[in-house]
Amino acid sequence: MAKGTNPRPETDTQSIDRDQIEAYAREFQPALTAFFMRRSGSADLTNDLVQDVFVRLLRRKKSGEIERPAAYVMQTAASVWNDHLRAGQVRHSHEHDEYDDMDHSPEGLSPERVYEGREAIERILAVLSSLPDRTQDIYLLCRFDGYKRQEVAKRLGISISAVDKHMMAATKRVGKAFGGLK
């Protein structure tokens, strides 16, 4: 190695340094915030997504200067948004309810809600008791005990497809009892 040459550390493979990222943040943060806010409507989510854009820029490993930074940053923002949407679809996040202290605290349990809960328990117990014993066992192991289909199959000495068939039959009956399936 020639004297005076300083090899770049392996961790320094980024073409954009932190000073450049800070300059981009000052320049593009308002546009990114508006971009994500229009799409998400949530200030917290917007802040997270804007941060993800800059994290991606920091991790950028291509050499050379970015020719059109505004276009590159906005393309990265579009990718971050698409990744967020894909992750939401996979996790079914649109089906999640926000945690509410009133819904989950003992003080928030009205007599009507207690009655509805007890009625639902009685209904599911009635449905389960009408199922064959093997189907009941499989449903309870999967849904209430949290076993995976493979574990239930191994435990009961049956195939995974048999577990699936029992689960489908039980789920269909429970769904009918609660008006979800016809």
C-alpha cells in the first residue's frame, strides 16, 4: 500500500455523507411531509415515513453524486409509501382497532356489554358442543391454545390437510352462528 493512501472503511460505502443528508432534509422535508400527510392523514405515520426516506438515502450504496436529487428523493418517498401499503395489506392493519382505555378497562364494561359477551360465549360453546369431538379438539387446540396446524397434526397423528378440513368445518359453523357466513 502506498504511503499516504487511506483505504475507505467497509462501513463507509455510502456515496452520500451525513452532511448531504442533512442538507436534503432541510430542503425536502416539507415536500415529503406534505406528500405523506396527503396520503396517510396521520402526523405520526408521516414523521415515520419521512424518516424512512432519509434512512434509505443514508443506506444508498451507489457511487457518484445524485444527478437530480428532488426526483430521486420523491421516487424514494413513493417506494417507501408503496412498501408501507404492502406491509399493511400483509398485516391486515386496516382491520385493527385502536386501543381504547374505556373499551379495555373494567370501568368501561357496561351491563349490556357484559351481557353481549356472555351471550357470545354461550353461542360459541353451543356451536362447539354440536361439532364432532375430533373437530372440537382441533378447533380448541388451534384457536384457544395457540398451537400451529403442524403441531396439532403431529400431536393427534393426522395430516395437516385433515387439520385444515376440521378447522374449516368448525370455522364455518362458528361463522354461521355469528351471522358471518351463510
